[in-house]
Amino acid sequence: MEGVFLRQATIHRKTGNPVRQRHEDKSRPLPHLVPVQAPGEHTRGGGRHGSGERVARLPTGRGETPGILDGAIDIADVAVVFQRKSTRLVAVEDVNVRIEPGEFVSLLGPSGCGKSTLLNAIGGMIVPTQGQISIDGQSVREPNARCGVVFQQHSLFPWMTALDNVAFGPEMLGYPAPEQTGREFLALVGLEKFAHSYPSQLSGGMQQRVGIARALATRPPVLLMDEPFGALDAQTRSIMQEELLKIWTAFKTTVVFVTHDVDEAIFLSDRVFVMRSTPGSIKEEIRVTLGRPRTPEIMLTDEFGDIRRRVKHLIREESLKVFNSGTK
Ligand code: ADP
Ligand code: MG
């Protein structure tokens, strides 16, 4: 999936050079840096992101006024069917979901149940065979700048430095000062000192942090993440999960996160959609009522344990069905 993070930012087929495109939505004001304030001055309390945590220094994707958030995703009666020669595979069927602006949701389910297919349909990489997906009321028919995408790996341009990778999207969309934006977003993920390193010189965790910075640097209202921490060791993964929550709290972007890790899904999400296999559909929606901010210790609580038990039961039902059917 190399080079796919921003469909808007296309590469010229023959020269391999980036093709500059104009900022598609001039009515959308570019956000600005949150001014650095004394500790405690710039806090957010209550509400969905209610952390009371200081979030100064972070580039924010939106204004600070409640009610102007965007990033609402409507998935209506969606099915995706793959046809290969005479074989017809219904990968996703009968999905009806509304995801609210700024919400963090996970798609959870066994391998092959259609998580990536659904995510790719939200991002416009796949056009549904049936039904409709819209973001903020606009039908998604192709990849577009409203979605930033982070994949498990190989989502950075290996021939570009970390800074160039992050500045690439803003530059392609014709945003002002792309390099400065790149630096701000690298700082957001704590990698400003690695601006001139190439992806191969960075650890897996660092590469994924650059990937997140790159996906956010165009300030998309929606961030799509497909098992972004799947290739990381357990410790790094845990730290990345916490970092992601901090960034999301500051950035207010809607996140759709694909994983097959139950704890990861619960820890991160407002809602977990457990998927059913063959064909993939939403088996059950679990609302995660745990407070925020969350730290890994929350996984030791009874409330977390209860949700985990419920989710694991659902997943096991599905995995057994697939196992017994012998299809995977
Ligand atoms: P997951 O991400 O949950 O592991 P996927 O969405 O990748 O599952 O795949 C769902 C099903 O669709 C699988 O059976 C997979 O083999 C099939 N599939 C995915 N992409 C394609 C494709 N491009 N062509 C044909 N079949 C596909
Ligand atoms: Mg997948």
C-alpha cells in the first residue's frame, strides 16, 4: 500500500514526481497553532474528550468552539462484493452505521471478516457495490482529502526524509508553508529531532508516528487507521496507544480504527463494532463507557474486564464459526 496515504496527492506516472493540486476546499479555514500557555490555562474539561488535560503546543485540526466539528460518517446499507472470474465473494454486507464527529470507533473482528474492506470503502479506496457512504453529507466515491489514512506499515515514502513525508500532503494540496506544517506535526509526535532521517533509519514505532503525523498534516476531519500498531512490540504498542489518545484529544478528529486486538479496541474507543464473518457485517455495537483520559491501568478495572469478557465472547463465537466452516 505504499504511497497511498493521500489519494489527492498523486504522483506523476511517468516522472514519479508529485503532481501539485490546488487546495480543494478554500472555504475550510486553515487551523492555527494553539498558543502556548501557562500550565493549566488551556484545558479541556468534561464532554467526550473531557480530560482537563493541558493540550497547548499541539496543532489543532479545528477551531475550539463546540458545534463546529465535522467528520460525521454515514454508512447506509453498504455491501462490498468482490468478483474474481466466476467466484463472487461478499466481503461486507448490510452495514448501517453513523459515526459522530470527533468519535473514536474501532472495527474489531477475526482476520478476513471485512474490516479493511469497510475501512477502505470509507476512505473511497473501494466503491461499495451497494449502499452509500458519506462524510459530512458528501458522498464518498473516491479517495479524498477528508480522510487521512495510516496503514500497518509501508505507508511512508522511503526515498523522502521524515519531514518531507509529513510536508508532502500539505504541499500537494497547496497549503501555505508546508515545511513549517511538517515540522509542527513532527513535533506533535515527538520526532522533530528526526526531521532529516529516512524511514529506514527509524524504528517501527517512529515510522508509525511519522505516518500519523503525515496523515494528520492535511488536517483531515477523519483519520482511518488499519492495524497501525500491529507490527510493533507490546511495549511500544502500548505507548503508541496512549500517544494516539493524546493526539486525538487535542485534534478532535474522527477516528475509525481497525484492529483484531480486543484490549486495544476497548482502551481506545468510544464504541467498538464487533464484526461478523462471511459476509462481514456488524454483529454488535459495544459502547465503551470508561472515562477519559485513559491510562493502561484502566485495563485492570472491573468495568474494563466486563467489557472485555463480553467482546471476547462475541469474537470467539465468530472465530469458531469461521474455523468450523473451514473457509479460512
Ligand atoms: P480483514 O481486514 O478483516 O482481515 P479484509 O477486508 O481484508 O478482511 O477481507 C475480507 C474478505 O474479502 C476476505 O475474504 C478477503 O480475502 C476478501 N478480499 C479482500 N480484498 C479483496 C480483493 N481485492 N479481491 C478479492 N477478495 C478480496
Ligand atoms: Mg485487514
